[in-house]
Amino acid sequence: MPNHLDAWLATYPDFPKPGILFYDIAPIIEAPERLTATCQLLCDTIEEWQPDVLVGIDSRGFLFATPVAVQMGLGVVMVRKKGKLPGAVKEASYALEYGEATLAVQLDRQLQGKRVVLIDDLLATGGTLAATESLLAECGAEVVGTAVLIELTALGGRARLKAPVRSLQTYAD
């Protein structure tokens, strides 16, 4: 569904560093009709995958995973950055263009044998989502799909993921 959200996104050139065009979802989440419509699009996009639970990726993925889960009668599991979750956690580290990052999920989340769908705001290089897929597989979950608001197709992130990906908005540059 390319170009559906385009009018609802703000862009900021050279943020957070020169050469990057930042796509801002703030105009979507501040307007109830836009937020409602976007969450409905996500529900429609992932419904056929029949998930048991949604996984929101730290942090903007939480903004969409939770209302979509409520609408679909599901729960949400949070995958967070290292050091943000209490208790025993399983972690996965991955390379970034400027270093390394680590994601974590609590071990007492009931993921074994569950069909999960990942929800995030952006798919760029795919590092975060690929690490999340791996982390959840180690926890016994079956990642059946990923849904994102925005995909930057020129960065090839989709190719790093094992599960199908659906994007509400794509940009080639």
C-alpha cells in the first residue's frame, strides 16, 4: 500500500546526522483519526497471519503494537534495548553502521510455540528486526510476519528477514 501514509509523515533532512532523511510519525500519533486509521491498516495487514501475540520493538513499535493488539484481542510482548527490562532476559546483539546494539526479551514471557508478528515503525537496513527474529526463535516462538509503517527499500533490509514483511509506506531513496 505504498504512498498511503505519505501525507501523514513529516520529514527532517540531516537528522540525526548529515545525509539522513528522518521520517517522523508524530503527525500520525497526535491525530486520533490518523492513529485509528493506521492501526486499522496494520490489523488488516497482519490478520491473515493469525498471530497469537504481537511483539513491539523498542520504542516506537510499542506505539502501534499495543492498540493493534487490543483491537485484535491479543497481547503484546516487548523487545527492549539492553538494560531496560527487569528479571532474567535473553539478549541478542547486532551490528549497526556506527557500533553495536543489544536487544532483550524477558525469559518469563510465554513465547514457546506462539505465532508472533513483529510491529515496528521503520524497516531500513533490517538489523533490529533480524536480531528480534533470531531472539524470538531462540525463545521458541514462530515469527510469522513483520509489519512496519515505513520501509526504505533502497537499504535492502527486507532481504535480511526470514518472515514475510508488509509495509504501509515505502520509499526508494
